[in-house]
Amino acid sequence: MPALREATLAAPREPRRDLALAVLLGGLSVVAWGALWAWSASPYARYAVHDGWLDSAAFAALCRSVPAGSVVVPAALYALAWVLMIAAMMLPTTYPILGIFRVMTRSRADATRLLSLILAGFFCAWFAFGLIAHALDGAVAWLGGRNPWLAEHGWVAGVAVLASAGLFQFSALKYRCLDQCRTPLAFVASRWHGRAPAREAFGIGIDHGIFCVGCCWALMLCMFVVGTGSLGWMLALGALMAAEKNLPGGARLRLPIGLGLLVAAVLVLVAHL
């Protein structure tokens, strides 16, 4: 492949640019963590989770001014909060993809814009997943409001999420997606040809985001069990997902993580029974 040959035969890496990219991603992640911390410590902390949007007069007015705003505005704002969490938890894990792509495009005048398009595509994929997660959470809340037993036994949903996430750790789909995330050179080279630069770069970001969602969605849904505004749990889950995607032995974490989630589900079940 021309792109693969270009990356292989490229001049030695420029350490300063590589360091600048790593610092940029780390800095953006730190800013996202800081924003989440400030949000969670503010009077508006409830908006970082998934309720209370209409408690604010400003949000209520916004909902009234937008068609179907009572549904659209909370969903969009929650998905934006979700993307902020993704920036804090997942942004550093995109470095291998971005680093390879920067090597392939280092001679282009629009290299920085193309890197930005990859990030935009990556976050678009996670934004879409945030909308789906919000819809699922709303559906559970809707069922709970109409089913007294489910409302009194909300822990059942937590057990189901933990057990599903644990079982998903052993699925073939999980590791097909994880393999795509763990082979950045082949991933980028198969998608970058330089014929339609902007479209290809954005497509790389979308595809990377989709595969990232594919291997991490179950762990991310655990945030609904431990609390979507919990910075401690975000840090723990983010570390697990980063280890799976980037560490040399990350794929071997399937057993301890899967068993840990299944044990957690059993413990919650036993505690409530």
C-alpha cells in the first residue's frame, strides 16, 4: 500500500512533534477532567448525570423554544456531557492512531486540519453512542415509572448491566473490535489513500470511534451503575479501557475484568436477596 510504504520509508520521527502531539492530547484530557471536577463540585452537578434538566429556568426556556425540545435538548446536552467524559477517559488512547497518521501526512500543509478531522470523527461516534445510552436510560426510567416492582427493585438493572458487561468480555465481537484498536498502522494504512483527504481523515476518525465503542461500550454502560458523575469510577474504568487498548498484554485482561464484573453482579444480587 502506498500509505504503508510512505510510513515505513519516512524520515526518522521528529521527537519534538511527537512530544507536542502527546502533550496536546494529555493536556486536553486534563482540561476535560478539570471541567468534570468543577462541574461535579458546582450547584449544577445534577446536569452531569441524566436527570433534572428541566429544573433550571434557562433549560426549560430552551426546551420550549426548540421543536420537541423537552426530548431533544436534554438528550443533546447529556450526549455533550458524555463526550466530555469520553475526552477525559479515552482521548489519550487515540495517540497511536494519530501518531501513525501524522507520520503519513507530515509533508502535507493541511496535516493539522486532517488530525483535527480524525478527532472530530472519533467524537461523533461517541456522541451517537451517548444519545443511544441516554435513550436506554430514559426507557428504563419510563418502565420504572409504570412498573412499581421495577421502581422498587432498580438494582435489577444494575445486575443486568454488570453481568452483560462481564459476559461481553468473553465475546468474539469484543476482540474483533479490540484488535482494530491495537493495530494502528494497519488500521490507518488501509483507510488513508490521500485522494479525498478530508473525507478519508474524518472516516478514519469515525471508524476508530466505532471500533472503540465496539470494544468499550459495555464497560462504559457500567457508569450508569456506579454513577455517571463519579470521577473516581470514571478514572478506574478509563484506566481499564486504556490498558486493554494500549498495553502489550492488554488483550489478556479479558479474564480478570470479565470475572470481576460477573462477581460484582453476583454480589449485588446476593446483597439484595
